Amino acid sequence: MPNRDHATPAANTTRRVLFASLIGTTIEFFDFYIYATAAVLVFPKLFFPAGDAASATLQSLATFALAFFARPLGSAVFGHFGDRIGRKATLVAALLTMGVSTVLIGLLPTYASIGIAAPLLLALCRFGQGLGLGGEWGGAILLATENAPHGKRSWYGMFPQLGAPIGFLCSSGIFLLLSAWLDEAQFFSFGWRIPFLASALLVLVGLYVRLKLTETPAFLRAIENNERVHLPILTVCSQHLRSLLLGTFAAVATFVLFYLMTVFALSWGTSVLGYARKDFLLLQMAAVVFFAISIPLSALLADRYGNRAVLIVATLLILVFGLLFAQLFIAANTPVMFAFLALGLFLMGLTYGPLGTALADMFPTSVRYTGASLAFNLAGIVGASLAPYIATALATRFGVAYVGYYLLGAATLTLLALLLIGKPHTDAADKSIA
């Protein structure tokens, strides 16, 4: 019987594991980012009452924030099944939840058609997106790291993280193409719906790949060693609360930085600094390349020097970046604006690459899906859910410099958490495959 358990994972070739972990998070983040882009460019005009444009944007950003409050619930629900019945089936269910919610957004009637029901339905679908992503990220990280050979956990663990820049490039790219192909009236009439509806095709690809997977070796060993617990979330909260809290705050700066560089920067750059939507999206897309480059770079460094060491250095650099925020985020200077976006997103990749593996290593196999997912998504509430809203309010009332101070404060919390994190957690199920 044990021999059969250990033979089963052989079907998970390196290529299949890494592609399955990458394609899933790419789809999930594509879905998530098309909402983020639409929350700035589309929803304030179509899903909220006509009137003050700034108020409509803030209301739209509030629905954007809703998904981050759904994500911990998704972590608890999908984490329970991921730690009880397995990573594979749970990942399939999470992808379906996210995909269906996204497609439904593309079918929603607007405020002009059904009034107040439009933003309510939008909020409900956004909640579904958050629920699905709450279960997706942790499972994808475990799929990669629990199949990783010795000495390459961070390298394997960075493949799901690459889904973030790839998803962002795809989402920004499709909005740019629509802007080029359609005039303003066509875009707001039907064009904005196309990315949401097109995600259905991506979900089918992701499901096909993931249904061909077998369980991870670590999870099979947890079953063999009878390590599973009945209620993973209770075990996490009662026995691993310190790890949960430190993991949450260790990821806060990552979330704040990313959503300042994407959602807030796009909103402020196009509405206040005078950049055209197309021009600013092009700048962001070019800058995201630096995000994608620094993720594998940080993973290589993490496998050599340790995840925590790389995260500490990256966080110190983010502190400095927060102090320079106002000097770089300025109007009428495109080269400086590009340098600002590229630098911020490069730092984002440095902290994001090792983060998934670092959080997974803080919990034993029996509750790893729940623990890592909860820490990551609770950090989303603290660091990302209201980041565009808070940054917009700070910049409006006090100036852009205070957005930098906001980032500096988040980085300080993260640095303190990283300094308090102990050694990675290991157990009987953590034997790496050869």
C-alpha cells in the first residue's frame, strides 16, 4: 500500500506541475485584474448613479475591496477541503467559482437598466471572485512546493506567483486592444464586457490541465501518516495563531505596494495627472515586465540565502521607495513616471517571488492549505482591500507624499513581522521528492 501511494505522484511530471500551478493563477489574476481595471475605467460610469465622478469612483473602488473580505472565507472553505480531501479537487472547485463569477459580471445589466440592483449584483459577483481566489492561491502554491525537489522549493513556488504579472499583462492588453478597436461609445456599450466573457475559454483550459493532475506527494504522506485534522481552521487558530498573525503582516507591504502601483496609479494618473488611459496602460504594461523579471530572480536568491532574508532586504527597499514616492509620481514627465512604475513593480516582484513558499513553510502539511491561504488573504484585507481607497483619500486631502508615508507604514509592519518569524516548519510529510 505505501508503495502505491508513493508511485502515484510520478504522473505529475515537473512540466505538468509547474504549468498547472502557473496557468491557474494566471487565469485567476486575469479575472481579478480585469475587474480592477474596469473598477477605475468603466464601473463608475455604468453601475452607479450619475453625479459626482469622484464619489462614483470611490463607490466602485469599494466594490473592488469587497473581494478581499471574501478571500479569507474562501481560504477557510477551500482550505478545509484542500487539507481534508486533497489539493487537486479543491483547486478545480476554486477555479470554477472564480470563473463563473467573472463571466456573470460580463452579463450584468447596468444602472441605467435596473437601477440600484446593478451595483448590488456587481458586488455579489465580486464577492464570488474573492471567494474563488481565496481558495486558488494557496492550493497553487502547495501544488508547486509539495512537488519540489530538495533545494528548489522557492524556485517551484515562484511559478504560481508568475501568474500575477502574466495575468496583469493579459488584462491590460485586452483593454488596450479594445480601446484601439472600438470608439468610446462602443467600448462603454459592449466592449468592456468582452474580457469578462472571454475568461470562460481560459477557465476551460485551466480545468483541462488540472483534471489531469494527481495528488502531491506531501499530501499522500499526510494521509499515510494519519496527520489530517478534522477542522483545519480551528487547528490553525488554536495551535498556529502566532504563525498566522506573523504571516499576515509579513505580506501586508506586498499587497499595499502592488495596488498602489496598479489601481491607484491608474486612477490618479488618468483622472488627476492628465495621462490618457491608453498611454498610462502602456506604461503599466511595460513596467510589469520588471515585476515578472524580479520574481524568478528573487526565487533564485531565496533558494540560496533563504526566503526570509530576501523578504527582509526587499522590504527595506520598499521603505526607501515610500520616501521617494512623491518625487517620482509626477505629471508631464513620462520617463520619470515609467521609472516610478518599473521600480515599484520590480520591488513588488522581489517580495512576491519568495512569499508563497515562505508562508507555506510556516505551517505543517495537515493545515498548510488553510494556514498559508488565510495568512495571504488576511493580508489582502489589511494591505489591499482599501489601499486604492485610502491612497485616493490621502492624495486628495494631503497630497501624494502621504501615499508614500502610507506605504512606508505598511513596510514597517511587514519588516517587524519578518524579524519575528522563526525557522520553516517541517514534518513527516515534508520529505522532498527526488
